[in-house]
Amino acid sequence: MNRQKSFTETRQTGVLYLVPTPIGNLEDMTFRSIRLLKEADLIAAEDTRNTIKLLNHFEIETKMISYHQHNEQNRQNDLIAKIESGMTIALVSDAGMPSISDPGFELVQSALEKNIAVVPLPGANAALTALIASGLSPQPFYFYGFLPRQNKERRAVLEQLAKREESWILYESPHRLKETLKAIEKIIGSERKIVLCRELTKRYEEFLRGTVLEMLEWAEAENIRGEFCLVVAGNDQKIAEDPTWSKFSLKEHVEHLLTNEEVSVKEAIKQVATIRHLPKREVYAAYHELK
């Protein structure tokens, strides 16, 4: 068992502080975060070129060292050794919480293996900021982050997310947003509620609330800019899965639900689309084409 009392122990080593930084608005930096960055012996930063702007703004003169995904394996042992020698190190990412879609997790693991105290600070986080203003159910929720880039892996992840009953949260860059929305529509259909949160806490902060189809239409017509957080409504449908459905055509599957479940044609089409991970319009067309 590893037991840590963050503020009541006399330590033989230094401390690793996890310090969140603003996700856009510098006023979101806490007094405590500023103080600890000033008091630390060293700041480990995801990108020193970005962090120096923050340090200059708050007149923080603490020495920095880089710690990012390309050097974290080599840098990790060096940082642990420095903490074991008594140094206090503050870990920061470019924006938000260290370790959340940013470097830090492996360093935390290594520190704990060496019985080094890891002390987190509360602060800015894009996922929670988006969630509480989305208008979708905030609890329970499921945070995923960035989807895989490869189509096969991304589809597999979305197929699992589509079944979740809680709201789920993704991060996405502007140049991949349209592709991601198309993948989401293909898996969960066009009617699920979704919120696109753009440039959170910044001057051009924007929330777009609607269906997957509406967001895809918006993305097709816009010159997309800014970093996005996507909040997707959970699956609230009672799905009548039948192990024999794979033998049915789409039309037969709809008719099977109409015969065996007390549902309308609209609801049967929606359930078949969900079960088969198809756009609702595809099931609708298959059902009505011979009518």
C-alpha cells in the first residue's frame, strides 16, 4: 500500500507538483499555481516555448526543462533523480491538466514507484468546462480524449462509445473535425444530440448545440478554426437486440421489431440503425423503397 499525506510529512525527497495551466484565458491561473511555479526548483514543461509566455506574464523566473512525448522516456529518469535529491519539480502541459491527453502519466507512475509525493493542483480543464455548459447530462460522464487516427481503430472505439449510456467527451483539432463528425454519424446515426465547444475560455468561445447531422452540415459549410471539445449524448434507447437479426435484411429487421415490440415505424427504424451502427436514413430508405 502506498499512503501519502500531502502536507503533514517530513520528506527525505522533493515533491512532484502537477500544475494546471489556462486553456485559453490567463485569468484562470490560480494564485496557488503561480506561487508554486515561483517556489519550485524546476518546471518541467511540455513545450518551453509556450510556457515561457505564461511565466513572463506572471513574472515567474523559475528555470525550465522540456518534458514532452518525444523525450519523456529519456527525461523521466533525470527528473526522478532530481526529485530524489530534494528538488521540487512542477509539471505543466501546454494547457489544462498534465496527464489528460498530455504528457505526465508515466512520470507520475515513476514517482510513485519511488515513494515520491505527487501533489495535484485543481485548475482549468477543457473536458469539464465543456460538459457543464453543454446542456447534456453531466453525470455520469465518460472522457475519451482524441480518437485514433486510423479508420479501423477509430470505428472500433466509436462502436463502443455508441453503446454508453452516459455523456461522452472527445477532443479534436480543427483539421480533423469534419472527418470525425462523419465517422460519428456513420456509427451512431444523425439524430443523437451533440455539442461542439470551440475555443473554450478564449475570445471566440462558441457552443454549437444540436444533432450530429446539424453539426456535420455546419462543418461542411464553415471554414473550421480553433480547438474543439465534443460532448455527445449517451445512448438512452432500450435496444431490442435479437440474436437472429443478422439473418434479416434491413426491411425485414424493421418489420421484425414492429411485429414483436410495441414500437412505431419511426422507433423501429431508429432501433435498427442503432443495433446495426448505420445512419438512420439508410434504414429508412431500405424500409420504404418497396412501399
